Amino acid sequence: MFCDKVKEFLSQNKIEFTDRNITADALALAELEKLGYMTTPVTVIDDKIVVGFDRDKLEKLLKAGQ
């Protein structure tokens, strides 16, 4: 549910992203575990991590990266 919200938010704001499905991609799951998380979505922007759908944090990080 929140994965779809993050993807929708990024798409609406014309932000390119890579969608990684941890149920179908063992490497993606291993990378998620390496980051220390066992929940999704996890969005990484310039080495900053956003867990779940946090619109304010996503907007702040995207503006900082411009």
C-alpha cells in the first residue's frame, strides 16, 4: 500500500526511480537487510533513507538534491 504511494508520488513529481521487488529479487532483499530494515518501502535519496511514505521528508530530500 505505502509502496504504491511512494511510487505514485515520485511519478507525479517526474522523479526517476528504480523499483526493487524484494519478494522477487533476492539481491534486493539482501540489500534491504544490509541497510538494517525488514519493512517496505525504503527509499534512498543521496544516502538518506526514508522508511514508509513520509511526503514531507521525501520533498525535503528531493529539494536538497536539486
